[in-house]
Amino acid sequence: MKPSEKPARSAPAELPAPAKLPALPAAPTAGRLPPSAQHVAMPTAPLPPASVPASADGPEAQLSLTRVFEEAPPLRRWRFCAESIYHLQPGPAPFLHYHREMEVGLCVSGTGMLLLDGKSIPFATGNVQVVLPMQPHYNVSDQPDTVWHFISFTPGRLESTHIHLDPGLLDTLARDCKTSGVFTAAQDPDLVRLLTSLALSAVRNPVSPYDEDRLLLLLLDVLLKLGTLGSDLPAPSRADLPTDKIMPALILLSDAIRAGRPVSIADMAEACHFSQSHFRKLFLEAMGTSPKDYMIQEQLKFAAQLLRTTAAPIAQIQQRTGFVDGSVFFRNFVRKYNCSPSAFRKASRTEKAGK
């Protein structure tokens, strides 16, 4: 998230030719992010944008994708879903993320790979994507400025001013959605047309009171369509990506940080069935940084999210994110965000109050 982060689920009329897909507006951010950092990850709740600018200098450049998880939150135009515009650039994918919402999207331009549950699935312009709740995923681009438009939503909360759906029906539809991945027009033209229409409808600001109803009904159509697919689609193409071998460690770390559980490099190596020395070598090759440095960046990223979205004391957030020593937490936080945790929280609140 949230970076190469969604991997990642993270619409009707003929699918337009790739070259004719309409341009989508840029994601709402405090400023233009550096090219290596334009990957918006989807958080589990709307987060206010940060006031602290990202820097592309030094070793943090390799980890800049993770920073955007906090700095470019979803745009909430609609009460029951959130939108995110992804601008992906080629490079390593230094985070794995997941969320409680279902995520669907349209690739507006570019090509790359979705890493999803340990699988590597190619995508291209005009393809659509489905990521189910709690599926670890992220998108990796292999060309400059690959753009995705994503919509995340909770099926059980689909309700508009004029339309109130049966909660039991929505729960059943959510349970029946068992298919995820990337879909092409050749593979499933109906799903591609449906999700394309959904993306193009969601990107427009609501004009009439019924625009919200139309979008809700499109999302309902998506659930009905996905519920009929089952999970028997052809196996996706596979790529030999460097992250494949360390994927269990990435998932373990992501889960542990968010659950507040301690995790060690030894635990991560064991999850991949490697010795610690071999694991460290493979991790450095795949991620461009050591397991320890990557872990610290993930902890700081989650700490920043908690500072924005909770009123918990800073000392409690420090402990919650795995930093035993307060001075170590403070020093690393300032190095990453160029301000203290308290100043970071104050800036986030000021930004939120101004909206």
C-alpha cells in the first residue's frame, strides 16, 4: 500500500480500445510525489493526507513506495466506496499489504505484475483486477507511469439514500465471491465491461441524487457476476520474481506488525525454510535492503498510520509497533519523516481540520 505496497478485487458497454481509455485525474495529494514513489496503497480506513513531503534522496528512495501508503489516501466521493489512483513506476516492491475491503480496478495504462497470494499474474492496459478481503497483494509495474484506478468497498455496507439492500443477501453474495486476480477481455468480456463501466462512473463527481444509486447498482452487479464465476478459472501465468521465495516472510511480517506480535529475522527465515544467512542474502537481492531495515520501515509506516487515525499515546504506539526503546523509535521516525511523532500527528490533524 498505501506499494508495488495492492498483488492489491484491492463494468457494461464494449471495452474501449486501450489507446482510447479516458485519462483519469491524479490522486489528491499534498504535492506531486517523486517518480519512484507514485504507488497508492489501499488502507483499511480513510486516512488524511500527510503534510510531510516525501524525499527521493538517500537509502529511503528504495522504500519510498511504502511512504505513499500514508500520504495518498483514497478519495471518498461516495458514501459506500473509496477510490484510489495508482501511478506505478518500475522498481522493487518493498511492501506487501492487505485490507478488509474488496478491491476492484481498471488498468488505464501500462503493464506489470500483480503479486497475489504468492502468485504472479501479468496485467496490461484494459485489464481489470479483483482482490478479495484480507488477500496479501501488491502491483509491480515494468514501465514508467502505469496507472490503475481502484475502488474498494465492503459488500455488507452497500447502501444509498434511496436503495437499502437486504443485509443477508449482501452477506451471501460476499461469501460467494471466491475468484480474484487479473481478467482480460478474452478471458471474461462481461466482467471487463462491467468493471470498466464501474471505474468510469466512479471517477466522475456525483451530479444528480441518483448517481449514487447507479454506482451502487453497478457494484451489486459486480458481486452478482463474481458470485457466478466460482474459482475454476485457468491458472494465471507465472513469473519467476525475486519476491516469490521470500513471500512467506513478507506475509508473516505484515500480519505480525498489524497484530502487535513480535517477530524476528529468525522467524521470517523459518517461514521460508531457509537458514538465516541464506534468507538475508535472498532478501537483500529481492528487496534491495536488509530484513532488519525493511522491518523498521514497515513498523514506522504503521506507526504513522496509527498517529493519524487514533488518539493513542505515542508511547503506546511505540510499543504497539514493536519498538522497545523509545529513543530508537524517535530517532528512526525523525529520520524517515523529518519531524517528531508529535509534530507528525499535529500536522495530520491540521490537514484534516482544513478539509
